[in-house]
Amino acid sequence: MNILVIGESPPNNEVLVLADPVLAAALAAGGGGPGCRPMPPKKRQELNSLVEKLLALCSNVGEAPSTPQALMQEHMQIRWEEKNRQVISKILQLIDVIINYVASFHRSLVEQVREAESGNNMNRPIVGPRGAHAAALRQWVEELGGEVSKGLRVRDCPEEGGLGLEAAEDLKQGEVVLRVPRRAMMSVDTARDSEIGRLIERDPMLQAMGNVSLALHLLLEKTSPASFWEPYINSLPQSYTTVLYFSADDLAELRGSPALEDALKQYKYVARQYAYFYRKFEATMLKDYFTFDEYRWAVSTVMTRQNQVPSSYQEGKFVNALIPFWDLSNHRADEGMQLSTDYEEEEEEEEKGQEEGERKRGPAGAGGKLKCMAGKDFKKGEQVWKVS
């Protein structure tokens, strides 16, 4: 699908138009899953007002608080309604009181946005447990020219809260267990080749922040009725434990820790990004697909899974990328060398039979594969880790 920036319109001097007639028809006909519906006009007006408040509150860059106490006060302003700010400010010193008071009597501004969007969107849900999609993901990677060793398989890892990789048979140190071709990777380069490419060219935030470009690229691919990356997207977690999913209670546990300041800033920045892009898509069919929950999911996916690979376009430059199957391996800092990862450059001919108008995955010669080798001997049944 393609989105073109073709004109000027306030407030962001851009109008986004779906240029792909197939996608436009699919979105117009409706998408998502059972129970999905477009947002009613009255509810849309309510949401527009909430997003404007959220954007204004999160855009005080020049006057941003500089201490953890001030940041916590600001965070409460972002999360809670205006009329309760003075009350919350007075009880910040009594965190247990804050938690109980907030839980009983206050509504989050972000939660109001989520409530307005809940049940009033057309998002495609990921159906079934992640493990059920592992075989299709493996087949897809191999069909694209990748290699997955028969000695490597996906396993449930409840102690890590998700999936992982394990040795299906004994593996020898130095044995190649995985190759993932560039064409399977979703990256800042593929974002530039995609429906948001024109937007990236003109938008300063997307130009400066590759991780944001990648998150938005992922979100819109998830929206697409027939994304090239559907087997990969289906294998991703449906939610995360990043700070974007923290409750006020969770954040309270960080008081006294240097991590609190980073957590509050990150929440604020992502809330501002959501409001910023909401306004970009407000006049398009994508408005019923772009929600806070979808955006925090995409951002959390990139935060927890991104890596860097050589750019397809600029020699010597690396770009952020999501690497299917490889990112199923969990991280551990204290296990020594477990998976040795390298990148194999190679010339890649244009795929035979490519239909006219089909989106390309990078320029000619932009081939290569991520190669993973066992960094030690593995016994059958042993989990295969990446080193943090």
C-alpha cells in the first residue's frame, strides 16, 4: 500500500492520501476482526479534543521539568484530569495514598483516549498463541532464501514470559544454525520504500528518529489486509512489559531509583508522538486504525527487538531493523558466548517473476543475510541465548 503526501492542510501542512486502490478499497470495505467498527462522529470529536489536550501537555520541550519530583507531577498531569492536579500534587509524598486515591477517583487522560478508541476501531487482531505461528514463520523465512537448522526449534519459555529457541539436537560450536535474508527484515530502509516513505522525507521527527519510523512502519503493515510481513507480525507478542504498559502503581515502585526519571520521560515522549501522528492521520481512512494501544504496541516491539544491520542505501551506515526468527532468541548477560552473529554481504538478483508495480525490498545489490553460529556446544533441549 502507498500513502502519498500530496498537499497542504492545517495543522501539520500535510494531507495523507491512500494511493493504492486495492488497499483503499479494502479499508473502505472494512477490516479488522469480529466486532470492529469505525468510530462514530460524536466519539471522534471527543477523541480529537482529548488528543489536542494530550499533545499540548506533552509538548513543553523548552520548559520540561528537570527533577524526578517535577517529572512525577507532570506525569500525573499527563495521566490524570486537569481538575485533580492540585489534589494529586499534595499527596505525591504519600505514594500509597496516591495509588489508592487515583485508583478510586481519577481517570487517566491517556485512559480516556484508550476508552474512546476501544471498540471503535478497525484494527486487525493477532489471533491465537504465538507458538501456533512459529511453523509458518520458519517456512516463510526459508522461502525467502533463509536457512533454519533442523537443530533449532521454538519453545515456550514461561520464565521469560514468552517464546525462545532451544537446541532440537546437539549443536557443535561454530555450527551455522540460522541465516535470515535481508528481504525478510523490516528496517528503516524498508520504511523509506513503503507507504510512509514520502512522509519520512518531509517529517523532521521521522528523519531524525529511525526507531519511530520503524514503529510506524510496523503499525501500518499490521493494518494492511495482506502485508508482506504477516507471518512475522503474527509471531510477535500481543503486549509487553515496557514502561508504556506500566500503571501508576508500577511507576510508584521506581521511586528513589534513577530509572524513574527515564520511565516518566519515555511515557511522555511516546504520548506526544501518538498525539502528533494522530493529527497526521486524522483526515484519512487510517484514523480508524491508528490508536494509542496500537502505537504503544509498535513502539514496544521496536524497543525490545530492534537491532542494526548495514543500510541498503548508504555504504558504511547501519540502520535499525527487526529480524524475524532471530529475535525469538532470548537475551542473557551472564552466559558467555552463546550465539555468534555476523552479517554476510552478497549480491542479490531481483526476484524473478516480480510483477510490475510490486514493491521492491531495497535497491539492486542490496542483498545479504544475517548469520548465526553456535558460540559453544549445546546439548539437546538447552535454551539458545543471545548475549545482552
